[in-house]
Amino acid sequence: MKNKLLIFSIICLTSFAFADYIPYKHGVDLNIGGPASGASLEYQYNLVIMGLHTVGVSAAIGVIEDGYSFPIGMQYRFGRIHQLELGGHLTPVFKSDPFRFQAAITGRLGYRINIYRFYMHIALLPSFPKVHTTALLGFGFYFGPKVLDRKVEYYTPSH
């Protein structure tokens, strides 16, 4: 059973390498179960797009049951149409007092699919301290407006 699971995992992860897409610099998405928040509106900016590798930063505003949060993070994505997402967020969480906050560190391990001007992702988002893990599983989607729909050329190193 373990061998079958390992072979299946290897096939899934290597399939990321054979997709093609046109990358974009900017993205705004709505997340249900975002980093240290129940829901968040996130802006993503891709700093480096090189072949199958994308490095980006993000900033968001999130809502929680009795306050709000401002996740600031960095992501690495591998693949083109189908992407493996790895990342982390540093999130100030404001509860009832707007001048006092607690810091949360949130990881991101997920899958993202890019289709023309739409992307969707699902990710595991554990937080430390654990009290800020509002949703362990997050889901987000993006419909790109024309103003953010600027295509970029990505660099492919020659051998």
C-alpha cells in the first residue's frame, strides 16, 4: 500500500512540470479559511517567475470571530497550470482592543490551478500559536479584472 501511495505521489508531483500557462504579476483573491483568519481578501504579487518556479509576496485583510488580522506572507510555487504552493505568513491578530495584537506564524502547503484569468487554490494553513488556527484547510479563488490582467514574460534559462 505504501509503495502505491509513493508512486501515486511521485506521478502527481511530476505532472506539475508538464503544464503551460501565461503568468501574471498581480492577483487578488478571496479566501475562506485564510492565514489566522476565517476569511480574507488577499493581494498577491509575483516577484520572480522563472520557468517552473514562482516566488511571490502577499498581503491580506482577514476577519475572525472577534476581530481582524493582516497576514503578510511569501510563497513559492512550483509548476505552471498545476502548482504546488509552499509559503508562510506573519500575521498580527487584533482582537477586541485595536491597539494590542498577538503575532501568529502561519504555514501554507497547498495546490493551485491557473486557468487563463482564474486561479483557485486549496491549502493547509496551520498557525502557531495553535489558538490562531481558525481553519486548518483554506480555499481561495480569483477572477482577474482587466486592470490586474497584465501578462508578463517569464525567464527560461538556456542550457
